[in-house]
Amino acid sequence: MEDKINNIHDKFVRESFSDVERAQAFFEKMLPAELIKQLDFNTLKDTKESYIDKELSEYFSDLVFEVSLINTPETKTDVVMLFEHKSTPDKHVLIQVGYYMFAHYFKCVRQRKKMKVIIPVIYYQGQKKWTAPQPLDLFAGYPDAIKQYIPNLNHVFIALHLIPESDLLSIRNTLMATALVAQKWRFNPIKLADDLIKILSIFEDKDYDWNFLEMAFVYINNVSELETEDVKKIISAIPPKIKENIMTTYSKIKEEGRQEGRQEGILKGEHKKQIEVVLNCFDNKLPIPLIANITQLSEDDVIKILREYNKM
């Protein structure tokens, strides 16, 4: 089962790219050099359009940006962001991307609208290593004479785990840098603390989007396991001019967390026990329908747990 759009990773990534200035800083740093030379990022705008149909919208979140070409400003192209947030890489992602690309092209033909070039950008921020997917990977064993008919889908593949730390820290928008560091190191609290200290130490006294910064701290608080000492080190690195705002935000998050913890602690404990039972039953070769019956979970939920813990 794919992760649903309402999980915390999807929401945070979508919000990270919802601001044009943050998105612009990301594109300028992460797109291939040959593309960067052709695109005028000063014209970048969010079209507020989606290429995902209802069938896929439950599992994917796309953002569509329009940008002019440098030498021909009257010519526009679309940069389409497909955010991929699964616990494991998806070998069929290019089929899904191609599906909504050509569905959009067909819509343009039917409505007699001018078609624009779409540059699909697949952004992956999962923990497991994943190299750029290729259509040929799906059709093994065919001779070259047949493989030439396999459609090629050029795309930009950005895997957060492959991006050098120096590239993240040098992104000119510190809020975007904060967001990417939070996503990249959520599994590594030591690296997360170190990079947050580096980023916060260069924050300037600007009119920052404090709502987004608060969201970033909420995200970090929910997905990472920072120790108290790490938090103290991070706070000590904050410039005095913004420390009060960040301290207020952090105190608010911790209080909300304590309240939620009191309300949800019992439920979380029960869920943890269910996970342990599912994994133990699976290790003892019990069939999934029986595991679902024992735990009172649906078969889909059992499969989701097994995939999250790399059992399937």
C-alpha cells in the first residue's frame, strides 16, 4: 500500500515547494546544468494546476510550475514536480509520470490548447537508496531489436540521499535549506542537529515566513529523535535577533506535543503491540489473512506494516 497524501512527509514537502522563492532556490541548485542555462527562474510561477487525476490523487501530490526560456521569453515550458513518498522505491513511477503527462497532452489536443514542453522532475526523499529509474528496467530479457520500441521518458531524478551535504547548505534560501536538511537527516539526529546549527547560525534578520519555520520545527519534532542536548546546542547557535521567535515556536510545539502525547499515548502503545504481533506472525510464516484476523487489522494494513519494515 502506498502512503496516503495526508501523511506528514507529503504535507511538509508540498508546503516546502508551495512558496515560489523557495522553489526557485531549489531549482537553481538541483536541476541539471544544461537546464539551468535555458530557464529564466525569475519568471517562475506556480500555475495552481494539477496533472494528477482523481484515480492517482490519493497517492501523489504534484506541483506544476511555469517558467520562461532565457533566449525566448515568449516561450513557456512547464516544470512538473511529482513528489514520491513511499517507504520503498517504486519501479513503476515512470509509468505513472508518463500516464499523467500524456493525459494532459491529450486534454490540450481535445481543447485545442497550445502544448508546452513538460519537464518531469521526480523528487525522492526516502531513506532507502534508489537510483534513477529507466523504462528499460521494466522489460528485461528482450533482444535489442525489440527494445528499440520501448518508449523513453526523459526526466530529472533528484534523490535527496544522493545530494551532497555542501549543496544543501549552500542553497541561497535558508528556509528551503532547513526543509531539505530536515528531510535528509530525519533518520540521523546527530547529522540533523549539526546541519541545523550551521543553517540557523547564518539566518539573517529578515521577514521570514515564521509559519513555515514553525511547520519545519513541528516536522522535525515529529519525525526525528533529537536528544535534549542536541536541542540545546541548536538553540545556542540561533542568532539573538531571531532566537526569541524560535524559542517561542519550540515551546509551543513541545506543549502541543505533550498534550497530544497524553491523549494518544495509549493508542500508540496498542499500535506498537500490533506491529510486533504482525512481524512475529509473519516471521513464523503465518499467512496474511490469518495475521489480519489475529490482530483485527485489515489485510491492507498488515501488508503496509510488512512493507514499512522491509518484510515484503
